Amino acid sequence: MKAKILYWLNFLWSCFIAFTFPICFGLIYLNITGHAKGYNYDLGGEKDVSVLLGFIELIIWLAIALPSSIYIFLKLRKKDKKYLFLLIALYFLLTVLCVCFMGGFAAYVKSVFNIG
């Protein structure tokens, strides 16, 4: 019983991480590239702080996201390959759903990469 509860908590946490991935990726990318305040703003001396903050955010996100995802993937790998592919499809679907809630792919690419 305890193992099932642990599995489902990790599964829910992994789904939450997959849903918020575009937001976290955008923030980390903008900080690491030095565009944390937008593409038309010159950070000047704050650029080093922004890059350092981006790397700290990346490490924190990896520490939060990887353990539960690895746990879920290892558990499902033992069962059957089709469950593993379903999980990957679910993660992809949750990521796309978050991008749709943020205004669509074009708005996401415009806000993060300044393309379009």
C-alpha cells in the first residue's frame, strides 16, 4: 500500500512538472541568455547576476524534476513498454496543454525566443 501511494504521489508530481515545463524552461532560458527583462532592455552589469540566477534555477529545477521522473520511468520500464510510451505521450500532452493556455505556440515562441 505504501509503495502504491509513493508511486502515485511521484506520478502526480511528475505530471505537474511536465505541465509547468514550458514556463520553467522559458524563465531559465531567458536568465541564462541575459534577456530576463526582455529583449529590448540592456542588463549591463546585471547580466552576470542574471546568468548565475539562471544556472541556479536550472539546478533547482533538475533537482525537483529528475528524481520523481526517474522513479516513474524505472517502475514502468519493468511492467511493459506500452506504459512507458503512454507516459511519454502524457508528458508531451501536458506540456502542449500548458503552451496552449499561455496563448499558443506562436505567443510562446515570441515571448521566449523573440521570433515572429
